[in-house]
Amino acid sequence: MAVEMTRETTRLNGGLAQDESSGLLSVDIRKSFLHASKGFALDLACEIAAGIAILFGPSGAGKTTLLDCIAGLTTPDRGRVRIGDKVWFDAERGTDVAVQHRNLGYVFQDLALFPHLSVGKNLAYGLTRLGKSERGDRIGDALESFRILHLRDRKPQQISGGERQRVALARALVTDPYVLLLDEPLAGLDAPTKSAIIDDLRTWNRTHRIPILYVTHSHDEVFALGERVLVLENGRLTAQGTPHEVMTAPRRETVAQLVGFENIFDAEVISSHADRGTMTCRIGNSKLELETPLVQAEAHARLRVAIGAGEILLATTHPVGLSARNVIPGRVVSLKQRDLIVTAVVDCGVSVEVKLTPAARDELGLHPGQEVWLIVKTHSCHLMAG
């Protein structure tokens, strides 16, 4: 059930074409770090190919520390960092290439634009080695790619937050880097602005195809941008795969919590039904039983089951003629509306959260104390180790 990744190298973004191997980012490091006065060790090995890999995990997991080790801003205690055949760090050989010579782009959450320089001069800052003509072409192409050519002569304080984010991305990419590191670059932006910038980054990446390591806490950004997802917990990689594999069918409770599975329960295996690929589990200390997907587990094994509040249907009369095997009686405890979502808490022997629209609430005439039935499809029950 739980996917415990070993420290064997994990290759992300699928198989590599032969001509892409020179752009493979290889990281095998250990680095002690502190978070909230507690000590942890970043200890992982992975290979990241051209494309966008999302780095996902709770605060303090070591995500920014990993980016800083790749960039050269933090020195690992031991290990190796390599891009293609270029070694940036090797503890055994004493190799530690300076930040300015690694030719990578790094966009911080605070963007770190130079406030006294125009947009064009912010981009020109890392291109001093180039001739005037080539420098001008590079800057123009980068500004056009992120649709900010008209802002060339403005300073950061004269443009919007979304435009500053575009400038930061353009500045990171104008040097034609081997690797791009992004530490929550779109935090704080409204959805339409974020969506437009994501589209531009995806377009840029289709033509340039470099490894991009993208830190985010946003579920939407994972699905909009990610080709692969790495889950980092306490300095170690604990899961990886496509966004669909990792986010919609979590195998670890930490991931389930991060991606918004509101209902996570203790469960005990009661019986297995190999003929239909399911098994029955008792939830917590209640009498509630759920039919879940079949996994390798002995009778009376202790598991955890996660169910998204948005995956549960709610009815005010006993449903008939449904294919769903879990039809559960309960009583509404509370109803709370936030923005366009209503959260109903239903007592079924355990408290279960259900999300529905205000229109659905009104149509059903829901109110606290009302008798209801919850409909939970088998495939909506995601099992994890107890």
C-alpha cells in the first residue's frame, strides 16, 4: 500500500531520447538542515530529464534546501551534482563550481528583481559577456516569449505583480540556462494571471526542453505544469510519478493531506472479494463498513483509507438502482459555506465531510439534524499503510 522509495536513483520525466542525455540533471547528495529548530537530513538521489518536474511536500521537507544545493548557494555535506557531463559538485573530488559559473536559472518566491533597473536592464544583467547585438536579440526574444516587450523601459515598481513574475522568469531564461529552478514563483497571483503565465512557461519549455524543477504547494499548478511529481518528506523522496498517479491515488497519508483528502480514517480489513477485486474494511471503532479496492493485506490488517469530500454524493432518500456498493446512512451535523462551496459534516458513526454547491444544498433542503445517505464509490477509497 504505502510506497516507500529506496535510495536508488529515480529517473523522472520518462525515458530519454539519446540526444537528451546531455541535459540530464543528476543529484545524489546528503545535507543536514534545520526547520523550526529541528534537525533533518536531505538524503536523496534522482535524475531529472528535460521537462517540468514538480517538487511537492510539506513545509520543512527540504525542497528549498535541495534547490539551493543544486544552485550552489548551499554546499552539500557529501555527494554529487551533475548536469550532463558537467560536474557542478563532487565532495570526494573537491569540486564545487561557483554559482555564477553553473549557468542555471533560479526564480525565488520574492523574485529578487533589481528595483533601480528597468525591465530590460534586469534581463541584461546576466548577459555582459555577450556582444551588444546578441545581447539585444536575447533580451527581445525573452521579453516577447513572456509577452512583456512593452515593459522594457519600466522599473519593477511601475508594473503589476503578474508582470513582475513574467520579468523574473524572462530574466532567469534569457541566459539560455542548462537548468531552471523555480521556488513557488506564482504564489499570491490570482487564477487568471497564474494560468496565463503557466501557458507561456509551457510554450517556452516545448521549444527549449531543459530540466525544470518547480516547487509549489498548489494542487492546480501540479496538474497544469507537471510532467512528473516528486514528493519530499523529511528530506527523503517518498513517492514519484505522474500528477494523476501521485495526486489522485495517494499511497501515503502525508500526500493525501497535502492534496486535500479531507476524510482519512483508520481501517481494519474484514474480508476480501477476489472475484470482484474488492475487500471490506471496518472504519475506526465504529460499525461502519466500506467496500474498497483490493490490496495485498491479511484479514484484520490495519490500514488507513482516504476519501475526498468532493467524491462523495449525498441523498435525502435511500438510493436504489445504483452501482455504488457503499450507501451509508447518516445525519447532518453541520453545514458551512465558504465562497461557492458548502461543507456538510455527516455523522455515520464517524464524522465525514462532504462538499457540495449552494444550489445542491438548497435543492436538497439540507439542514442540521436531517437524515441523509452518503454514496461512496469503491474507487474513491484510497488505501494506505496504517
